[in-house]
Amino acid sequence: MISNLADMLASIVFEGWSWWWVGINQKDQLARAVVTLSVVTVAIFWCKWMFKISRKETVPPLPPGPRGLPLVGYLPFLDANLHRSFAKLAHVHGPIMKLWLGNQLVVILSSSSLVKEVLRDQDITFANRDPPVAALTLTYGGLDLVWSSYGAHWRMLRRCAREMLSPKSLEACYALRRHEVRKAIRRIYNKKIGTPIDIGELMFQTVLDLIMNIMWGGSQDGEESGLGIECRKVAEEVVRLMGKANISDLFPILAPFDIQGVDRRSKKVLLWLNRFFDPIIDKRLKLNEVKGDGTFNTKEGNKDFLQFLLEVMEKKDTQRSTPRTEVKALLLVKFF
């Protein structure tokens, strides 16, 4: 019906313009120019109107949601506890709703069935997301498994993660896990009676030793080395930066100014991570060169996570980054 109406309007305009054009005196050049300009202007606005109508018919509508204010969206009406604000809005607008946070349009799901549909059944469709500034900096430009865009690079990262988290790999680490737990119990046993024990610090050091052994066959040099305390501070800073509300994420035009200093703090953490990971990677590469065949195995004969990554990166021709950068991005995810 809309197309028929458009055809009728076009024919009326064309016939009227032809009649007017013939009726005007040949010497009246100004009138001809005015008529021509008017027709062109009407045609442009008509094309824009038709394009807008056709786009509305093809693009599916957005979910329902509350109306916000210009520029800031719904930000002024949200509480500090976002989950409570979203829960209240879900009771009004349903399990799926849209929300403008600054210049960013977000879709909020509050139903387990919808979350399952989006994150599992339709995960490829919803695979790409806008990473926050802190995540983009800490993951070397979004090279890790969480924030990388869907494609060949992401599939390679998933293959690495699946290989190291397979039941076979986890079963191979059983003896190592048991050894670290026994070592933690021994630390407690060797403490003098009445000496206070920081359970949180003890558990963090135990998990840190376990992760380092699984990933590259290393461990802390002892409690007095201070590595566990330093790693814990860095891990806490990473969590704070990733969870901090950043105005640059809501208004990308303000990102170069780094008003809250999130990007600056993230770069400081990244420098520490480079100083931590680079010597480990260099040491492994030298061991591979000394051995000659380019491989390194643990005492049990199993490849650790770092060796597996290095072998994969050597076979992969990457153009967007160096293999070392991708290795560090994956180590960061597994480490923290």
C-alpha cells in the first residue's frame, strides 16, 4: 500500500511539473530555475522519507525500557547498587529491556532462560561486545579470550583454553594440587601455637603456587620473597579497575581525556605484568633453544600451559599482534 501511494505521488508531481514547465515562457529563466530547485528539494526529502519508512519495516524494534534524559540517558535515576535498580525496572518492563547509559545503549536480561539463549544457544550472534577502557588496556588491546572479537583469533584462543581445561589435563594436575594442599597444611602445622594465621593470605599463596606450577612449572621462592603479597595487590587492583564505573565507557568521546585516571592506572598495572611475564617467557624460549627440538616438558612428561601457547603461536601467522603479546594476554586471563 505504501509503495502504491508513493507511485501515485510521484506521478502527480511529475505530471504537474511537466505541465508547469511547458506553460512557462521560454524567456523566463528565473522561474524555470526556481521550479527546478523546488522539484529537486522535494525529491530529496521524499527519498529520505521513503528510506526511513523502509528501514523501520526491516529493522526489528528494540526491547521496551524506561525513557531517559538527553545525553545522560537513565544514569541520574540509577542507585549505587545497580543490580537492585535493574531488578526494580525488570518488574516494570519485563525480563529483557533496553537502557541508555550515557551514549551507550545496553540490553539487560533478568531471566535465566533468556541468559541461556543469549550466552549459549546464540552465543555467536552476541559474541562481540564493547570492552571497557580498563579491559582494553589490561588485555593488550582485547587479545584475550573474554574481550576478543569472534573470528579465527578467538577460535584459536578457545582451542588453547579447551586444551588446558580438558578432563585429561586437569587429571594430570591432581598430584600437583595434592602437593600444594599438603604444603599449605604443613605451613600451618609449623606455626607456633598461639600465632595468628591469615587464612586469606595463606590460601592466595597456595593458589598462586598451584597456578604458577600448572602454567609454566614455576613457584614462589618462599613466603619471604614477597611475590605472593605483590601479586595479591595487583590482582585486587585489576578487579577494582575492571569493576569501576568509568565515564569514558559511557561517553567514548571523553576517553582521550581519562578524567578518572582509569586508563593511567591500568597502564601502570600493565607495566608490572610485562615485568612479571617477560622474564618467564624469555627463560622458556632459551630452554627450548638449548634443548634443540623447540619443546619443553615437565618432569611428568606433560607440556605446561606456556609451552602449549608458544607452540601454537609459532605455527600461527598473526598480523594484528606479536605472538609474545598474545601469550601474555592469555597468561593474564589464566593467572588472575
